[in-house]
Amino acid sequence: MTTDRKAIVSLSITDRGALLAAYMSFVEGGGLFVPTTQTYTLGDEVFLLFGLLDEAERWPVPGNVCWITSAGGNDVAGIGVQLTGEKSADLKRAIEDSLGGLVNSDRETHTM
């Protein structure tokens, strides 16, 4: 994408299975996979509006593109967003609390 403005990406997850598939626990500070067909490059800054399960409010969190998956085979096209900013630790904690013991699951995700 490489522009001076941050792209706004939106992701709402309504069930724990989808949350597990999108959560990138191996990324420092936590990360989320966002399905998209837009073109980004590693390091691009984005602004993520994230809806977590049944919470009424969305989490507004800045981030950086740290993963890119192209469409093909069974892969879903999208980007991994490393969470940054002052609310990132709170969002990571909320995600991991929602997932409970599933955080270290061996189930396949969108990235690993």
C-alpha cells in the first residue's frame, strides 16, 4: 500500500473458533489476521477497528503489517497486523481471556 496515510482495516469476529484462527499469538504484542484483497507491504501502518465476540464497542488499535498471505489453494488472502499503541496490551489480554486454554492449541490458523 505504501502511502503516507494509515489504511483503516476492519475485522469483527463473533465466535471463538474464528478468533483462534485469526489470532497470532506468536507475534510480539499480539496480532490478528485480517482477510483482505487489498495490496499491502510488510511494515505498512494500518488502523484496525476490531469487534471482539459479543462486545458492543469496537477496539480502535494501530498496527503494522507483519504477515501477508496471497490467495491460492486453501489459503485466505489477507494480512497479519501486529498490534501497537496504548490499547494493544489490553486487546491482547481480552483476546487471550476469550480464548482461554485455546491460545496454545495445535489447531490450524490462517497463518500457521
